[in-house]
Amino acid sequence: MRILVLFNLKAGVSADDYEHWAKTRDMPAVRSLPSIDDFRAYRVTGLLGSETPAPYGYAEVIDVADMDGFFTDIGTPTMQEVSAEFQNWTDAPLFLMTAEVSSA
């Protein structure tokens, strides 16, 4: 399972401050979870072939090996703390659950 997270920073939040937090707190915490295969965060730089600003400033890709384990993992006090911090930085993040489309 892959979870895509799309979000903007809250008004007044410094991108440098958020990215420092993401690199030093969020990414190490999420990557350490037993249920996670990989976790990456991206700054959105634009829309391909367009001068129109992108609707989101950031995207995260979370590769989950075990969804039941993931829900257990994110229920820990440490991850509840990290999640609350994430909510303080971001404005209405969208968490999109995905399933790969495979060819037969």
C-alpha cells in the first residue's frame, strides 16, 4: 500500500523551518516504524508544462508494508506527538490511499 500526502504549509510557516523539522523529526520517526518500507517527502516545484502555480506545495510518499501494523505504529505516544506537530505545520493535508494498477 502506498499513501500519498498532499499539503500546503499554514500561513506564516517558514518553509525552511518546516523542512528542517521534516528532515530531523518526521522522516526519521516514520522511517523507523516496523510497518514502513519507505518514506519520502518532496517540495512541489511546479506543474509540468504550465506556468500555473501548483495547488500543493509538498507531497509525501509513504510505502506501507503492513496496514494493520501501520495503524498500531501510528498509535504510539511518539507518533501521536509527531502527528500533532505535522498538523501544526500543515493546512488540511490530504491522505490518499492507493492501490497499484497492474497489467495482466
